[in-house]
Amino acid sequence: MKNLFLQFYNGVMDAEWNPLRAIPSLALRHLIMQLLSWMWCIIFASIVGSWYFFGLSAIAHSLLLAGVAITVGTFESTASKYDVKRRL
């Protein structure tokens, strides 16, 4: 039973197992998984009827994602401008 649940979970949640693995770009796979997760959050929030809490959560998550995007953009532009090599 545990193995069956793990296979089901990986088939949906792991981009290395689900059909998105055919997309060569890891960034694009991640973006698609993010969009799907937002879609399911909206669906479940509408089912439960918690639009107020979903709105607060969506705003908070949008701010967090914007902060991450700005930070990554800043790091990438600085690295390309000064020809910095990545350590990872």
C-alpha cells in the first residue's frame, strides 16, 4: 500500500516522474508545476468557500514569489555583468 501511494504521489508531484519530465528546461517544468499548484489552491479554496483566507494567502505568496524573483534577477544580472562563475 505504501509503495502504491508513493508511486501515485510521484506520478503527480514529482516532475522527474510525471509527463513534464519530457520538457528539457527545469525552469519551465518548475513554472508549470507552480501554475498547476495555484490552480488547485484556487479550486480547493472555492470548494471550501474560504475566499477571504485564500485572498490573504495569495497576496502573501505573491509577495514572497516576487521577492524571490527580484533576488534571482539581481543575482543573475550581477553575475552576467561581472562574469561571475557559479559555485553549484
